[in-house]
Amino acid sequence: MQYKAFDLDFDSLALDRRELYRALGYGDTTPDPGILGMLDEVLGATAQVCRPRILYGIRPGSVVAPNRIEVDGTEFRTGKIIADSLSGADRFCLFVATAGREFEDFRRTCKESGDCVREFIADAVGSVLAEACVAQVEQRLDLEAATPHTYPYSPGYCGWRVTEQKLLFGLLPEHPCGIELTESSLMYPIKSVSGVIGIGEAVERKPYGCAICRNANCYKRRIPDP
């Protein structure tokens, strides 16, 4: 199985300002001028140092039970929510996306500076940056194939245990995009995302994000609790 890897240009990611504000905890409101100034400074510094990257490849598979999928002989216990969202897939795009080690070094310097506000802003920028890289994977899928595909789904969300990240990485090249797994199955660089996207004529892009997530404490939650 051949995987495709790409270095991405920071400017091409066009980070969404509203997503940045949400990541900072402002919801749909605009931060005060002082925070906006610091955000602009962090974004400028990030543009100078970061080297975002993505890697992805398509492998055969299917949903094999109400809470499980199988990808190229490896079974994942994704949980019912994700398995249902992937129903109809006969292939899966496995991917990783990362803000990169260079950004991780920058984030560490922010922490070591003792400026907790700048550190917090850099952390938020990294989260939005990693998600923007995932969007690039989806865009490339759209260009390469006319077959419908689902949204991306990742270990650690909606009942899919983060420990299964080790199984996912077992299907990827070694150290994809320079990413390593810790003993606790977390990724380094920290601002990285891994996951699967279901592909198939019968798939349906079902409600995503807050509509299917039970984490009422998420800072990005956009729907009211029942």
C-alpha cells in the first residue's frame, strides 16, 4: 500500500479566525484588542517556523459489527457512534496530520518564557492548525476520487479508545510525518491528528461534531445540553 505525504504551506491553510476565537474560549464573540494583538503576533511567528504535514492512504475495509470496523485485516472497536457514521464504507482513508515538530519547539519556547497567555494562545493556534491540516486531507480526497466519503473520525473521540491509535499506526509507515506514539498512545508532536475517513458509494455524511459527541465539557461545544 502506497501512502502519500505532503508538506503544506502555512498560508494555504487559511486558518479560520472564528475557529481560533472558539479555541481561545471566546465562543462566537471577538476577543479584546490586547488578545487580538497577541494572537496576530503568535500567528506571525508560527508562519515563520512551522512545517505542517499530512500523510494518507486508502485501504480496504468495512463495518463488521455495530461497534467495530475492519481495515485491511485489523479490527478497530470504534464504538457505536463512529461505526454507524462509517456504515456503507468499503474502503478507508487512514491519515495523520501534524503542525510539525518545528511548531512544537515554538510552543515549548512560549511555555518556557513564562508568559502563560502567549503559551495558551500558541496552544490554541496549534489545535486549529492541526485540524486545518486534516481538512487538507479531505480536499485532496475530493480531487482524487468522485466516490462519496464520510467526515474524519479519530481515536480518543466518541467512544473510540485512544489506545487503538497503536493499531492505526501499525498500518502506517514508521514515524509518519515525524510523529511518534508515547507509551500512553498519545502523539508527539502534540498538535497532531490521526484517524480514518470512510469511502464508498453507500456512505452518508451523517451529523458530525457536537451533534454526535457526548462530551458536554468540550470548549468547542456548539449545541445546548438537553
